[in-house]
Amino acid sequence: MRILRLKTVDSTLSSSQKGKSSAINRVFELLQPTGKILLLLNGDAMPFPDAIDNLLETLSKDDRLAVVSSYPVIFTGESIASDILRLMW
Amino acid sequence: MSREGANNHSCDEMMVVRPSYLAKLPPGTINDGAYLAGLATIKGYRVSYSPDAKVIIDVPTRLADVRGQRLPLIVISPYAKENYVSETLLSHLSILHYIEYNWILNPLNSAVAQANLPLDLFYFNTQPRPPLILNSTGPYSYKSYPVPLQIPLEHLEYKRSGSLINTPDQYLVPTLDIATIAIIVASIIYIISTRFEQRKRTSARRKM
């Protein structure tokens, strides 16, 4: 498995500032002909140690699967802010 | 969010996709995860999630950090700009301010008066756009995603992003109007004079 950061795929991505969708499209252009799998991970998210393996395992079980997403775990603690955030999510 | 049994919704905090099954995202797509999942379904592919693929979402834990959390605002109007993202910093007060602005009303208070107006979300220099009739079939149905644009992007008469004014945090700092300042000053003078009187009485008693 090789992990590519969007900014390192094309140095112009960081300066073009056309948004995430534009960056994903650039990576799609590279990967679509190859049939490879793309992992999208937001900057404020941190996967559990075996999370990526579990995603790939689920995807590999079904050739008709195009998208497999993760299960979000929100660490908020116990506070008024936490209660508000739980309500928002 | 992905939850048990909700296989048709996609958490885009972390996901794996097969790019060869999908197509490019439209420019400026905000919810890329939902778009890719919807596109995959329309193309006849499947969408799923893995409950064992856990991802930690970093969210604020203090009340002070809640300020600045994103809140969606969708403007529905025949004059709303199409495919437009506003960079104007808005709050709930902005909606009140807009009502006051539109109906020429006096502001409720200084905080509302200073809230940024969402005026850049509208384009009034044209005829109102006709309504979109949502249906079970046709271009404006759940079977068509994304919904086709009413005006082709190349014919838009305005930029697709912008800001009317950029004064971050302006409205978050409440300013004091003259009446409030007068009350505060009067209170301070009253407190000082009361204490001064008390000291005078105390020293007079000691002398006696």
C-alpha cells in the first residue's frame, strides 16, 4: 500500500487553491486508468491502527463496491461544550 | 454520518474509493463524500461502510472552541446566486440583520446592527429565476444527481465566490452604546461617592 498526499502529487495543487474537489479530480486522473484504490482522509481525522486495513478488506470482498466509508468516533470529553457538540453531530 | 444499517450514506472523514468506477467531481463540490456515494449508486455500484474502520474526529472540547464551528446556511430565493460560495463571515444575527435591512427596521441591538449582511449571496440585477419543481422523474428528481444548473456556469454574471465585507469577529465584540456607557459611568460615580461618604462618616466618628 502506498499513501500519496494530495499536495505531493502535484505541486501546483497547493498553490491553485481550487478546493478539495479539484485536488481529488487530479488524483482521479492519475488513478482511473490504473484501477487502483484511493484512500481519502480528512486533515482533522485520525484512523485507528487497523482502520485502513478494515476498509480495504471490506472493499476487496465485493467487486461492485465503489465506496467504503469509515465509522467516526468523536472524542469530546464531559463538558457543556461536549454536550453541544454531541447534539450537533 | 455512517451508522449501523445506513449503508447509503457516506462518512467522508475517511473512505476508500475505486476511482475507475466513478467520475470527476463538479468544481466546488462541498460534500465530496456524499457526491461520490450518490454517483456510485446512480452508476449501479454499491456503497458501504466498515464499522470496524474507526476514525477519530478531532473536535473542540472547550466551550470557547465551539465558536467558529461551521453551520450550514442555504439561501433559497429566485435571486440567490447559483453555484456560489460566500466567504462573508455570518452568524445567526446576520439573518436578523437582513430582516431589519430588508424591511427598513431599527436594529434590535448593536450586536445585530454590526452583524455582517448576507447580501453577496443574492444577485438582484436580473430577472428572478423560475422555480424548480421537484418530481419523481425528470432532471429535478432523486434519480438525477447532481441537479442540473439553471444557468450554465459560463453564463453567470457574477463570480462564484466572494465576500461583501471582510471584518472577522467584528460582530463578536459587542460595542457599548452611549446609554450603556452613561449607566456604567453613573454607577461608578455612585459607588465611589458612596464609599467616600462612608469614609467621611467613619473618620468623623473616630474624631468624636
